[in-house]
Amino acid sequence: MKAAGITAVQPGIESLSSPILRIMRKGIKAIHNIQFLKHCRQLSIIPHWNIIWGFPGEAAEEYREMAVILPHLRHLHPPSGCGPIRLDRFSPNFVQAEELGFQNVRPNQNYERIYNLDVTELSRLSLGCPSMSAAEGEVDIIVRGRHQ
């Protein structure tokens, strides 16, 4: 990549937890993501990656463990952002939302503010839906650093 002149990549890293990566169906383990970040640092390539949460079945404890691991990786590029999963229309998580356990899938609230339409019409218009899962509230507190 470096020889081809690539200076930045978006590798699709969205977690540093193997159990959560399994829930995400990424087909990779946390160590592989960390190894990729290490290679990027060695090659002076900037990886743009994120930590996302809100997957049904994820354990809040996995985020506590990531919070312990991250300070040990400060020599690597940090995540570009952290936030809850967004179900984009036509994505596998959107299409299979019910069978994957996503609850309360609805259009982004900004659509309600812009358009005077009912939820059915907004669902046909919107491209992305935030999703709520049972662990999201607790995970949000852990990821944003407000845990005790």
C-alpha cells in the first residue's frame, strides 16, 4: 500500500473485542485489528476507524475491557469516532434487523423534524435508522468515559 502511494485507509475496524466482532459477523479477531493498526503506524498510513456499539447480544463488559486496553495502544492511531450502530437501508443489518435482534428500528429523528410525515412514509424516505438494543444505555455510559 505504501509503495502505491496510499496515505490513508478506512479498514472497517469497528471494535477491539473478539466477542463483539463475532456478533458483528466481521470474521476477524481483535488481535488482527490491532495488528493492522500497528502495520499502519509502521508504514505511516493513517487508518480511519471507529468503535460502534448497539448490537443485540453484546456485553457491556466487553466495552469495559476495551477501555482498559485502549490506553496501552496510545502509540497507534486512535479511533476517528465512537457511536451507536446505524442501520443503513439495504445493509445486511437493516435487511435482517428482526432476525438479528435489533429492536425499535425507526427512521432517524432528524427526518421527523424536517418532514411532516408519518413513520411509514418516513421509513420509505430515510436511508439510515438508529437502532436501540438492550445494552445500549449501559454501553453508552462506558464508551463515553462516564463509568465509575
